[in-house]
Amino acid sequence: MNKRTFFKNTYVLIGAAMVSPWIYCSPKKPEMMVADHLLNWAENFQFNTYNVHYPKTITEVQDLVRKSKSLRVLGSRHSFNRIADSKEMLLSFDHLNKVILLDREKMKVTVEGGIKYGELCTYLHDNGFALHNLASLPHISVAGTIATATHGSGLENGNLSTGVAAIEFVNASGDLVSLGKDDEEFFGAVVGLGALGPVTKVTLDLQPAFEVAQVVYLDMPIESLKDNFREIMGSGYSVSLFLDWASDKVNEVWVKKRVKPGEVPEFPEEFFGAKKASVNMHPVPSMDAESCSEQLGIAGPWYDRLPHFKMEFQPSAGKELQSEYFVPLENGYEAMMAVREMSEQIQPHLFISEIRTIQADELWMSTAYRRDSVSIHTTWKQEIPKVMALLPQMEAKLDKFKPRPHWAKLFTIPYETLNHRYSKIEDFKTLLSKHDPEGKFRNEYLNKNIFGG
């Protein structure tokens, strides 16, 4: 690939006005500040600076990078740890959120880094295209999502970063760097943890638009998973298990199936001991399902079924905490049983846990790097001291499975352990040193978890 011509205007140019506005996931103002402090989405921490710049052009981004001594880039602020924090300067790409180029023949779309999936998906669907998968929330930014290997579910679906065909970022010198799949550095840059510099453009692979239908099954015996884990998790295009660890049941099994045009989707009334729900459900049983994507086997657009939540609603409890650990697929059931041993400690502080599968990939810092994975995701009540005391206990239970934590969620696994779980981490650090030799894009999070400082 010729990097100089990668982003030339050889496609269909798409104006900003063609992306429909949509409602932000939180009812709060986008600034989300209290007493001149910027808050993350869940309000479990304040950023260390309120010096936020909102560039409108890539040239502005380059100028800000050149002039700054230290900075980080905000995504949708949906991280639960300080991966995006800075003590000096933050960049927000709220204005760099456009669809730039659509290549219908090659089935690729190029977007600015700040665009949210909810904004992008409706545009793509209207033009007859789809992405391979989506996360449970459509309210997150493309650049932030791929930087942290955020994912959906499916035995044959990689995380969202695996849909990247090319990436452009501004390095510490203020230069634009464009990488595609024929560049070895590409595989280190996609899940880049924001450490290479602001991601200004991303090109994503597309496929023809499709429809999905989903149903929810209730109260599946956990014992059903023992000999049928792969079959259950492979029973749809995307499958999620929701459980509160309080009983011997999986509270809800969400099964999403791709549907061919004119096809009537088939979902059995009973599924491994679980009964099909007759009304729409929320993953947290006590919450109103109005915010959730349509269930009951009714087919609809891919972007309106693959996420668990609708774009126009606040999707969850709001003030919460999240942790997530990835273990090898073959250890999925055993890892669940290890966590279940802590049910009495976990349950009082829990909203819900979710189990998903992610296909292996070749991205150096991906949580699914070269291993098909099962993720154990937990949404906690915002009881910070109690949850932070529980996490090392959960990590100890999972230790024999060599869990990798979600980069943007809460964890306490030390650098020495993380270092052994990512075989390409030294290559990643070399890549960072090349594009950011003085550590302009580093922060306390990166120094602790990547550099061991």
C-alpha cells in the first residue's frame, strides 16, 4: 500500500450533513463536569484536567500535538479506569466525527476517529452496508472502541477492532502516519491504547446489510453449560449469557440470529432447559426493558438488534462499575465455575454479569490475540472500595486460565503478569518508542500497565 495515497479521494465523498444526529447515551451534558472537573460516563472518577481542546480539523490536531508536552484523547468517556486521563491536556474529537469516504466497490468506509457507532450504523444501513458486529452499546466512538479491543459476541466474530482495514494517527512529532494490513506496524497500532497518538481516520471493512432477530431464554440451568458450552454459545450469530451468580440458573440467554430476506426465524420454545421469554427483557431483571433492542423473534436491521440497547435511550443503571476478563474458549465453563465459587461475596455488590465469546485475531494488544476467548464481564454497583477489594480475589480464581483484562475496565492484575500474557508487548513498546520517543502520549495508566513504572 502507498501510504501517501491511502486516504486520497478515490471514493465517494460523504458530507457531514448526511450523518443524522442522534441522542447521546447519557442524559447529562457532553461536558459532564462538576466544579470544573471532567467526569467519565459512569461518574466513578474525575479526570485530572479540565483543559480540553475541541479541534475541528486534522491540521488543528497536528498543531496541538506539536505544541503540547503531554496529552491524551477522549473517546465517549465510557472507560471505567484512567486509560484516557491526562494531567495536562485532553483532546475531544466531538467535531471530528464525520463519514469521509465510502468505497462501494471495495466495500469499505473511512471515518473520522470521533464518530460514534450509532451515527455510523444508520448511515451504512441506509446505503446498503453493515459492519460485522457491534458492542452491547451503540453509543461509543470508533477510535476509542478499537483502541481497547471492545467487542460484541459470537464464536465466529472478532472484536470490533478486527473490522479495521487501515488507520491514520498523528504521532508525537505531529506527523500523519497511515497504516494498512500490508504494514507490520498496523497490527500493533489498531489496539493502540491511545499510546501512539490521536487516531484521526479509520477505514472499516463492510458487508451487505442484513437483518437479525433475537429472543431471550429464561432460567437455563448452569449445569447445561457443562457439556454444551460451545453449542449454546454457537446457537446464534451472537449469544450472551446473563447471570447474577445467586442460583444454579443462568438468568437470561440472549440469542441473536442472522435472518435471510423473507425468512421467518426459528427459535425453539425450550432451549437447554430454558423457556423462551414472552415479553422483552432487560439484562438487569429489575430494570425497564424499554431501552433494550427488540426481542421476541422480530427481525430488524443489524444495527438495531446486535447491540443490547437502543441508541435513543440511556442504556444502563448510570452510576456503575465494570470489570471484564478474557480466558481461552476451551476454559469458558470452568472459568465460570471458578467465579461462581465467590457468589456469596459477589452477589450483594452486583447488577449483572455477562458471558460472551470472541474469535481470535492477530492484533498485538487485543485481548483475543491468537486465542478464541470467553469474556466474563461484570457490571457492579458503584461501591468502589468493596468492588476493588473483590477484583483481586476474582483474578486469583481465574489466574490458572491466564485472564487478560479489558483495557478500559477495572482490574488489579500487575504489570509483571500482564507482560507475560501478551507475547508482542515488547514489540508494542518498540512501536511506541518509534512514534512517541519522549512519552508525550503516556500517562500513569500506561506507565504502570505497559511500561511497569
